[in-house]
Amino acid sequence: MGTIRFREVVKTYPGKQPVIALDRVNLDIGEGEFVALLGPSGCGKSTLLNLIAGFEEMTSGALSFNGGTVDSPGPERAVVFQEAALLPWLTVEQNIAFGPSVQKRPRAEYEPKIRELLRLVGLERFAHSLPSQLSGGMRQRVGIARALVMDPKALLMDEPFGALDAQTRMSMQQLLLDVWQSLGTTVLFVTHDIDEAILLADRICIMSARPGRITREITVDLPRPRSVDQLTDPAFIRHKAAIMAEMREAQKEHA
Amino acid sequence: MNDAPARALDAAPVPAAPKVKSRGLFPAGRTGAAMRAALLPILVIVAWQLAGSGGSLAGGVLPTPDRVWDAWVVWAFGPQGMGLNPYSGTWLSNVLFSSMRVAQGFVLAMAIGIPAGVMIGWSRAVSGTVDPTIQLLRPIPITAWLPFSIAVFGIQDMGAIFLIALGGFYPVVVNATHGARDVDRNWIRAAEMMGASRFDVLRRVVLPAALPAIFTGLRIGLGIAWTAVIVSEMVAVKSGLGYVLWDAYYVGRMDVVIADMLSIGAMGLLSDRLIVTVEHWALRWRRLQSASR
Ligand SMILES: Nc1ncnc2c1ncn2[C@@H]1O[C@H](COP(=O)(O)OP(=O)(O)OP(=O)(O)O)[C@@H](O)[C@H]1O
Ligand SMILES: [Mg+2]
């Protein structure tokens, strides 16, 4: 139920000068675990996430989800995109209903669920609005609701709050913490914000660029449930200092 | 394409348009805009009327506007079958002949062009097999197809409809192809991760995403369809605005020729407005988008 496993996974983008986006990556994510992928731009975070999402094919290695191979995208691995990627001609409600409806699930089953999710993400009043009428944060909340409505086994999030202002970002982080706390789905969360990674994750995988590899894994043992208020806790600051030291260390090794 | 006033969806409150201060000659708002638009045509007509003497100008070749108007009134409302004036009272039937041909040909162009274009843009296999042939045939102007069309379909409606469909088909298919090719990759990925089949993606993502481009193609295609109907009626069919145009020229009735030209223009404009209306309805989501940016 929601385990992710990378074994010596290599991803090369062909071309005149082939790009080795991922070089022999190993990663294990357990059931219900929240893992953050932290690294500088271009180090292959999206590539890694796209492989497990089934959007792209690896060049070599072994990749499994729940013990099975991954060959195409599917609703058990829901993706939340950076810019939400909502369908602009559908209303908020229709966007959330897209998954259940293409899966031919009975309307009577998913309609109450959509109403509940709209309440959860605070968008009841905007059920019939179009994405273009929403703010960036609201759009991202629709993106999350659209993923959750499918009862995914894993949530794959690629810098979902990267484009938001600090305040909105914090309220989205709290929302995600609360949702995850109550659902317990496996989460793979891509970010380049250290605070965000510490606040959200059980474990942080630090990546380095060229070639893209996971260089460090750090366990975050802050107590749960967490809240954005902890951003200023001494324990949080201590973690942050340790992680920054680790990242500097990693950078030196790979310079 | 955004020349019509944007109207909001029922549910969406949109702030009232800011009051525009009147600039120069014309009052602000719609009336002023209409007056501004009418200025140039009125000036041309007045100048044209004043330049003529005794009802014509350019050495008697061009009739003045009042003569054209008179000719049109007889053409439109005169008694039929009076021998003296073969055009009397036949305007409506000729307009209908041409319009019906355009409608039939254009429906054909849409019925083939939209699905074909979307498929070409969406599937590399379809693109590889069909697109080269289309690109090969496309440079042949529809006028060059006339003899072929007459030889195959004879002097009758089908020949005209073939030309109209062909002429309208190219812009429709080319624009639909572009629209379907340029779909945001993340929209397709999002649909796939939600469990959409290839066909779901085509119908529920690619087609709506291509719609703006498709409408652009429809508008261009419709313009070409009117060109095609006039050309084929001048040569290959014995009725319609194109036929009257050529026939009236032959017997020296320039007043009817000009009335006919204006009628064609009016019909072209009318049919374009029809598409724009449908477009505005179908792309409501887009107008809101541009209004909010
Ligand atoms: N489709 C592609 N074709 C060729 N090269 C690609 C492609 N996608 C990514 N790359 C390259 O692979 C490397 C990793 O890219 P990726 O998008 O995974 O980085 P990232 O860590 O997500 O960066 P960012 O934080 O900026 O999103 C980069 O060097 C990028 O240029
Ligand atoms: Mg990325």
C-alpha cells in the first residue's frame, strides 16, 4: 500500500549532448511515510518524481510501486503539479470530478466526497468558478482536492507551493499537514525550501546536481502533529542548522 | 476576435466597465463607437455620389449609389418573371442558393476538417500518414480545381459544394492540427494520472484545448468558402449570387453587379458573426480568463 522503491535508477535524456538527469539513484519510501526531496534547480527532482508518476521511462535500473512495476500514470499515484495544471474550461467542481468521472465511478459515490473535499480546502463558495477566477493558492488547493478525491496510495507533489507568496504558502503547508495527518498516505514532496522540507517531512533526501544523485538522507524527528508555528521552535532551528551543515558537506564532496 | 463586448458567466460577478470619457467628435459608449465606424463608409458613398453626374461616373461605366440602390430594390422586391428585367424579384432566392451551398460545403469541411486536424495534431502516426498528403495538395488553389470539379460533378450543385468544402477544409484542418499539437503537456499528464484513457484525453483535454484554434480556422475557412461559392457559381452553376454577378456583368448591368457584390459582403459578414457568436458561447471560459489577467 504505497511503497516506493528506486534501485540503481538511471535516467538519461538523449540528444546531441545527452543529459544524465539521474545517476544510479536508490530510494525507499515506506507506507505512509512523508519524504521530501530537497536540492538545487536542475538536479533531477522533477525527473525522479516523473518516473514514479509514470510520465517518463527510466533508462536503466529497477523501479517499483507497491512491489509492482510502473509503466504508466495512474490514479493510485496522484500528482500535484507546481502550477496546479487545472483544466481551464472546467469549473472547480468539474476539475475535481474529472478523475472519478473518467474512471466511471458512480456519481452518487463521488459527489458527496467532492463536497466534503471542497469544505476541507475551503472552496465551497467557489465550486462553480473557473480556475482563472481563483488565486494561485486557491488553484493549488483545487489541485490537492483533485488528487485526494481519487483516494491515492501515494501523493507526488512537485514544488506545489513554489509559486505562492510566503503567507499563502504557510497556510497551504498547514493544510497539507492536517490532511496528511488524517489520511496517512505516502507522500513524495519536491521542494528547494529547507524550512518547508523540515516542517513537512519524516525524512529529507538531499540531491546534488550533475549527475543527479541522492547524497544524504536525514531523518526529521520533530514530534507530530506539527504546525507552522513550530517554524520558530528551538528544536526546529537546531534541525535546520544540522541540515544546512549536511548540505554544505554534501556540496563540498560533490564540488 | 475579442471585438465583441465580453459578457460574464451568470455566476461570475465582473466589475462594471469603467466609464470612458468621450474623445473628440463622438460621444462615449456604443453609440459613439457605431458613429465612428460609420463615418468612413458614409464619406465614401457621399463622395462617390458627388463624383458622378447623370447617375454614373468613370465615363458611364460605374453607376452612382442611388442607381445601385434602385437596382437592388427591384432585384429584391420587383415582380418576378416580367421578361424585361430577368433579375427582378430574384434576390432572395439567389442569396438562399448561395447560402445553402456554403452551408452544405462548410458543414462538410468542418465534419472532415475538425476530426482530421485534431487526430493529426494528437497522434504522430496519423500525422505521418495523412499530413504530407494534405500539405502536398494544399498549394493547389481551389480555382485550379474548377475544371476537375466540373468534369467530375458536372454543371450542378455538387461541383460547387465540393469546391467550398475543399476550400474551407484546409484552414480548418491546419488550425485544428496546431491547436491539438500545442496542448499544455501538464494538462495531458494530469488527465492521465487521473485515469483517463487515450480516448478520454482526446475528447476531454485535446479537443477543448484545441477549440480556440479550431474557431480561428473556421473563420478563415468560411471566408474561403464564400470565395469558392462565387467562383464556382460564375463558372459551373446557373444560379446564386456568383451566377448573377457574372451574368449581370455580361449584359452591362453594373448597378446589379455592385448590388450583388455588396450582398455577398453582407452575407459573408453575417455568417462570420454567426461563428463569432458560437465561439463566444463555446469559449466562455477563455473570456473570463482574459478579463482576469
Ligand atoms: N525533457 C528533457 N529533455 C532533456 N533534458 C531534460 C528534460 N527534462 C529535464 N532535463 C534535464 O535534466 C536535468 C534535471 O531536470 P529536472 O527538471 O528533473 O530538475 P529539477 O531538479 O526538477 O529542477 P527545478 O528545481 O528547476 O524544477 C536538467 O539538467 C534538465 O535540463
Ligand atoms: Mg522541477
